[in-house]
Amino acid sequence: MNGMNGQSQRASGLITTMLLGVAVAGSLTLSGRSSFAHPNTAQSSAKSSPAGSPAAPFSHSLPEMDGRHLRATIVEVNYAPGEKDEPHSHPCPVIGYVAKGAIRFQIKGGVETVYGAGESFYEPPNGVHQVSGNASDKEPATLIAYFTCDHETNLTVPPVN
């Protein structure tokens, strides 16, 4: 072992897989911040979830995009216990991966869901992200957000009506 715990290895493996995939498609930006609410922030099925059961593979179709201008951005979002974001939108499709803890999530018109460590979800472009935050009042949570954009934009904007 290299000293990383299972969750860190899963997150590291996911990030490595995403980096390899997007290196062929376009340019890559890595950034870190503490919350999606800041408006100016320019898997293998063999792995196990924290409970020991196999992690489900994740795949989701993306909307039609201009392939000449693709940019992938990976953002690590750290939530303190009980922390949540105000409603907001993302102009680009987002795939979220819960690296630690549990994240409460809801897109306007959808069902509020709690995703635990090792689980992933899809957020369509311009959906109003009504609920986004730590599902626990006692433990921190970490979300890895993978944005795929085909135009220059802030990654997080006020809610789209």
C-alpha cells in the first residue's frame, strides 16, 4: 500500500481515468475550491464501495456539443458538516463523484437524493441545482465534479429560470 486509504485511492483512480479520457478530447483544467456557490471558478466496476459491495459503473450520455472547443474541468468540493450551497446552475453538463461522506442533491423538478461515497450522478446543463450540500451534520464530505464544456463560461452561475 502507498499509505492512501480506500476512498482516496478510488478518487485518485477516478481522476486518473477522467484525465486520460479528456486528454484526447481537448484541453484540461484542474482546480479546487470549497463550494460550488462561488460564481467565478473558471470507474472500474472491480472497486468496492465503503460498505464492501462492488461500486456500480457509471455512464451517462452527454448533450450535443461543439467538439472543436471541448474543455474538461475537475473541481474538488469540500463540505464541512451541515454545509450547503444556495440554489445555482451549471451551464455545462456535470458528473459528480462522492469521494467522502454523503452529498444531498436535487435538480429542480427531480427527486432529492443522498449519494454516498463511491456513488456518481449526472447533472444536465442549466438545470437549477436546488439542493447541494453535506447530508451529515457531523462528518465532512468531498465531491469531485467533472465539468465538460464546449464554450467559455463560469462553471457556476445564478439559477437559470
